[in-house]
Amino acid sequence: MQKLEQLYEGKAKKVFATSDESLVIVDYKDDATAFNGAKKGQIKGKGVINNKMSNFLMSELEKAGVPTHFVKELSERETLVKKVRIVPLEVIIRNISAGSFAARFGVQEGIKFEKPTIEFCLKDDALNDPMLAEPHIFALSLASEAEVESIKKMAFQINDFLRSFYAELGITLVDFKLEFGRLSDGQIVLADEISPDTSRLWDTKTGEKLDKDRFRRDLGGVEGAYAEVARRLGL
């Protein structure tokens, strides 16, 4: 299969066309951003870790019955995926209060919820990714009711799987962001990535942050935190 022209470059990845119209190549970068691109930097080796981690977890999720865009890892930074039309929603699952949730509602970080919560945001940096209620999704024709139900079901299924998986590694899954896409036949599948860029991961014993919050909050040790997650995953 031949790698063709670049189709897109985002904050963390580049996407290239291939000689197969149904497949694209994703190339993970070391670039790091926070606060919708307001803060920029680099995390050395991040692209390699995020690529391998996403591929591993998506493979495991496929085995658990969650459809994803993953096809095959091509190299340390490149992966072959199914071409999708991204649903313009950021889907956030929260198990513990942290980040913007704690700030919005004036609560401390670390409150464990009785049940996980789900939030939807419009995927639009220029508008600061505003939160959406489900009626807003339908009013803006971002997704159908059936698609939203499918996304919610998969999101909670992914959360159940990842919480248990990380717990065995001594990691607490605080919250995480998911993106979904439509295949050519309209099927909704998990897309984008699952990594310390898109998840809050705390060491279960110490509470140490093992994710991009170390970059957001200038805590230092960012590369080491990402590497520690990779080590526990056996990558």
C-alpha cells in the first residue's frame, strides 16, 4: 500500500491518504497543546507512546466488542486506520472530579462519583469547545438520536473496560475524552486516540498524575509520566 499526500494536520497528529480510498495513515507527533491550543510545547517521545498505547488499547477494545478505526500499526509513529468522517463531538466520561469539572462547579478534585458522568462538547477550538446538551446536538444536526445512543453505549462500555484494565496496573482512570467517526456505510466506530493526552490517569497509591496535566500545570516530569504509563502497559 502506498502512502500519498497529507490530508490533514492537527495538534497531535498528521493524516495521509493511501492508495486504498478506505484507509488512511495517522502519524503521531511530539507536539503538545493545552487550553485549546493556547499553550504549546513538545513532549519528547510522546508520539511513539501515544501511537503504541492507542493501538494496544483499541485492539483490546475490539476483542471486547467495541468497533474502532484501528487496522494495523505500521511503525513507532504511524498507524493504518479506517477512513472515517469524525462526528464533531468530544465525548467526556468522568469517574472522579478533576479539571474543568471541578473548576466549573467549584468542587475539589478527587471526589469519586457514584456513577460515571458523560458530557458532550462541540469539537471547535475557535469556540472553546462549548458544552452541549443532547437537544443542542440534534438542533445543530451533529448526530442523530440513534447515533448519540450508540455513542453513549460505547462510551460507558469503554469506561468499564478501561477502569478495570488500568486498576490492575495500579492506575486510576479519572476521566477521558473520546471521539467517534462514521465509516462509509454509516457505522459509528471509536476513532482518534486513547492516551495520556486524552485521559487523566493517577497512580492509585500515591495520587501522582501520569498524564498531560503535568504539561498543563507545569508540574514537570511530563516525559517520565508518559513513559511510566507505557511501562506499566508493557509497551
